[in-house]
Amino acid sequence: MILTVFLGFIFGGILQYAKLNKFNTISGVATLSDLTVAKAIAMAVGLGAILLNVSIGMGWAGYHVKPFVVGGIILGGLIFGVGMAILGYCPGTLAISLGEGSTDALVGIIGGLFGGLIYTVLLPSIQGILGPDLGKISVNSIAGGNSAAFYAATVVLGLIFIGIAFGVHKIEKRPEKNMKWLLAGILLALLNTIVFSKGVSNRPIGASTTFPYVADWLSGFTSNSYFEKIQVPGNWEVFFLLGALLSGLILSLIRGEFKIQLIHENWVKYKNNSVVSRAIWAFIGGFVLIFGARMAGGCTSGHVISGGMQLAISSLVFAVFVFAGLLITGRVFYGKAK
């Protein structure tokens, strides 16, 4: 438990360093005004794929590939992207930003809890649209195990992702092109590899399972197969996000940056300065975000980064549809800056 909280604290510190948890940064991806998150993720996946697969090959860690449930991955990815754009946070960054004083993150968390509960209730009736389940497919399984061809493909794919990160950085038209995203991406790759290790947690980093786990527990809706399925990961993620919350609070207080804030600069720039409007959309965004995440079986940290590092086909496809939903919503919901 203490180790998990510590890992969450480190996770929060890395994201805060490059401002990857901020509403302005994440919503900036949707409006194509700030691609810091995209660069950091590409760097983490690229370097992490090489580090993690070598670690697994040495017997130090194991695979935790998410199944390619076609409907859930595609629809869940699109829905998750919509929620991420509107809310301006990912499931993991909500805790960090709440620690920093962002009250819209709290509203998003409440929306997410309702999204998690409703998903648990509706799951039996929507099970049909989630399939078919193609199994746990990855580059490793396609290449036939720990072969020379697999490791060669891993290095090539890893370098491609790293190249994408630097390519996006080169073409990004922003005046302040700092390189904090690079160090954050490297540290995220290292942290994920450590968490995967059999001597540490032997699991991927994740965040979205927390929401249905806590919501079902609070409501007493625990006598169902879904709650039984998510008890172990949900419990781990609660303590991980507690560490992330403490990181946001403690580090922001140390830096003198703790600030109670509901409306952020990008919201005013693209939408309005109405407290009611931001609160309503934060709740809706949180609800949609978690509902989509549970349909797909993961989120930005658990699917895109941890899954991407494993070169899981489900996670790579999920990432494509997340960014599609994110960009489409950015165009429709935010439009042009005022």
C-alpha cells in the first residue's frame, strides 16, 4: 500500500513537471494549440516499448495485454476522446489537478463516479456492442514470442514513436518550445517499466478502474460480476491515485502554486467565463470520459501508455480513436478562440 502511494506520488510529480496534468495543456491537444501531451506520450511509448519488452524477455516482468474487444475499443476510444476534450483531464490527472486546487477536477471526478456506476448497471445490456473479442493480441504474439524478429520490430517501432515525438515538436508552432516533455516522457517510460516489474507491482499503471470501483462500493452495488472483476485493480488504483493527489497538493504548496480555481485560461479563451457552464461541462466530461474508458477497458495511462509500451494492438487502436474523438470534439466543441 505504501509503495503504491509512493509510485503514485512519483507519477504525479512527473506529470506536474511538464504540466501534463493541466486543463490548458490537455485541452490544448484538442484545439491543436499545445501538443505537449502527444509528444510526451509518443516518447514514453517509444522508449518504454524497448525497455519493457527487454525487461520481460529477461524474465523481470510479465505482459498484461488488454484484449482487443473491437466494439469497446473503437466506441470506447471515441467516447473517451470526447470526454477528455470537454473535461480537459485524463482519469489520472484529475487527482493531481485536484491536489493543486482545481475544483473543476473535483466536479469531473464526481461525474466520473456517476459514469462508472452507470456503466456497471448498464454493462449486462450493452455487452453485445462491446464485442467481438479477438483476444490479447500484441506484436509479440504476432511475431511468435521472444524471437529475434520480435526484438528487431520492437526497436524499429520504438524508434518510430520517438521519431514522431521529435517530429511533432519540430513542426509545432508555439513560441515556447521547451523540452520538459522529453524528460517527462523518459521518466514515464522508466516508471512504467518499474511498476511492471515482478518485484514491484507486476501490473500496468492505470487509473480509470478506480471510478466504478469506488462508485459501486459507495452505492453498495457490489453484488455483480463486474465489481468482482475490478476489485483487485480498483483497490490498487485507489492508493496510486491517492499518491498522485498528495503529489499535486504537496508539490504545488512547495512551489507556491496551489490555487483554488474552477475556470482556466483555455476555457475562457474558447468558451466563456461562466462558473455554471464550466461546472456543468466538467461533470458531463467526467461522466463521458469514464464511461468510454470502461467500455475500452482502460484509459490514457492504462491503455495508451502501458498498453502501447507492450505493443498491444488493442491499445494502439484505442489510441488512434481517442485522438480522433479528441480532435473532432476540439473542432466542434471549442471551435476558434474568441
